[in-house]
Amino acid sequence: MTKLSVNINKIATLRNARGGNIPNVLNAAINCQNFGAEGITVHPRPDERHIRYRDVMDIRPVIKTEFNIEGNPSDSFIDLVLSVKPDQVTLVPDKHDAITSNAGWDTVRYRSFLTDVISTFRKEGIRTSVFIDTLPANIENAVYTGTDRVELYTEPYASLFPADAVKAIAPFIKAAELAREAGLGINAGHDLNLDNLRYFHHNIPWLLEVSIGHALISDALYLGLENTIQLYKKQLTD
């Protein structure tokens, strides 16, 4: 079974655009959980332009499914994760001013750094995942960091999918197979949507989890949040 983790950052972006507490991020997390999401993902950034550190603290006690915190492991991020103790932390190498995550880790260059950070989290019983592209060298070196999983950065797949689905999925199949052979769990995320998710899952059936935010929350504006979550889950079961 592939779990659907809903990234609620965009709900916080909408709230922050006006100030106040509408829409309510905490209620949104609870609703996503009640509507069938197997996980909730948040990605706090240093400027807190969407999810705030306070949001993360408030959300943690109400999450009964899986709680996943994504982010670049700065000192403040590490402190937050150790305080909150989520089920999973996903390490993402985004710059402080990045609009969205746009690259995976170079696990050759940052192997020592990642190993130290991951060791800190694993000592606290927190599962770790490393955001990564499909380059074999990066997957092979991810093993040596001690991470439990890798999260495949799927924007290249999503971009090419409308023109050539077979070509788009090919490097991801190889990457997933390599990760699986190395004993790593496999997650995926970025630009997955109702058009491309089923094909991705069909070709990588041992996928453990997908984290989806922008497309899902956008679809929910037209289709409703509960219905949208069910539609995304359907792509992972049919």
C-alpha cells in the first residue's frame, strides 16, 4: 500500500496572505486526516512564508496518522524536529529563498554532513528520508548516510509526462530499483497530480509514500478537500 501524505503548506500560504487565522491550518490538518490521508506533511522555511514553526508545534499533538516534516537541516530546523519528534523527517537541500524545492541532494558532496544529521535524528527514533534525484551515484551514496528512505524528486517526470510517459518514467524505475536493492524505502514527491500519479505508481508498485501539496490543494478548490483526497487515494489503489 502506498500512503498519501498531504502537504498543507499552501493552506498556510493562503492564511498568511491576509493575516489572521483563515483558513485555519490546524483544522485543515485534522480534516485531511479525517478525510483519509495517511499522513500530513509540512515544510517550514526560515522566512515562515507559509507553515510557521508555531504551526508545526500546534499540529503535532492532533496528528494520529503519520507526521512528516520536510526542510533544509539548519540548526533551527534540527532543533524543531528534535522538539516535535515527527514520525519522519525529509531532508531537502532548498535554499532559504527558494520558491519551491527544485533539486535533490548531491549525496557524494554532502555525504558526511547528511550522515551527521541523520545520526542525530535516528538516535531519537525519527525515521529519515533524503530528497534525491535519479542519478545512480546519489542513490548509491545515500545508503552510506544511514537514511531509512529516499524521496524521489519527481518534477522531471511530471514535466515530461504529457509528451512521453514512457521516457518520463524510465529513469525513475531504474532509480527505484537501485534504491530497493540497496535496502532503502522509497517515497516520491513534487508535481505529482491526478493526471500522472496513477502511471507513476503503476510502474513503481513498491512505492511507500507520496507527498502531494500544490496540486492536491489546488484541485480541492474545485472538487472539495474530502473528494480530492479520495480521488488521489484512488490513483494509488486502482
